[in-house]
Amino acid sequence: MDKFQFYFIAAVIAAIIGFAIYYYIFNIYEVTYSVNPKNLFADYKSTVILKAVPINALGFKAPFRFSHTFFSISEGDNLVDVVKDNEAEGIFILRAKDKAGKVVVRLKSDYSLLPTLITIFIYPNYASTNNF
């Protein structure tokens, strides 16, 4: 086997490994959404962070990738303020106002077929009421 055949075979193997790494590690196959915390309190301070997490073929977060996600409030838009709406990175932050209720957020990613609805409950802040 001469040098040309050796370099050609090494280049083909390197290309196959490169394509496998890209398609299994860096390519986005699914998008999940993280909600932290799950509930809010009506105190003008409680915030919830909704984040789109791109998942690769191995089931882990795809490194160095973001999922462009559109966020919209379907129900309860008078109960929260939008603190941050970063569609490019898939981050949406809401802050509760002074009313209790239910907020429904609709999330639609470029990598999903159907939108996802997330329900966030806002509970009354009993600690601020004067019961003495």
C-alpha cells in the first residue's frame, strides 16, 4: 500500500467520524422545555424561567446549539409581566403581578411539529396579608 492509498483511507475515515459526530452529537432531534420553578406567588417578585433545551440523538443537550422558539401567552396575560423574551436562544422569563390565577404559555420551536402548552399557577401570597 503506497502513501496515497493510506492518506485517502485516513481521509475517508476522518470524514465518516466527522459526519457521525455532527449528526449524533451536534444535530438537534428534539426540543424539550424546562420550567423553573413550576409555580409562582402573586408578589411582584416571583419569576419563572421557561427554556427550550435542544436534544441530540444520544438524548443529551446538544452542545453549542440553541433552539429558536416562539413564545406567546394564551391565557392569563394580565397576571404576569414579560421580563425577557429571547426567541433566538429559547429563553422566556415571566414575573407574577399581584393577582392569583393560571397562565398558559404556548411554545413553538423550529424543530417541533406542534406547539407545546405549559400551565403555570400563580398562588396568592398569604405571607403579605395582615391576619393579626
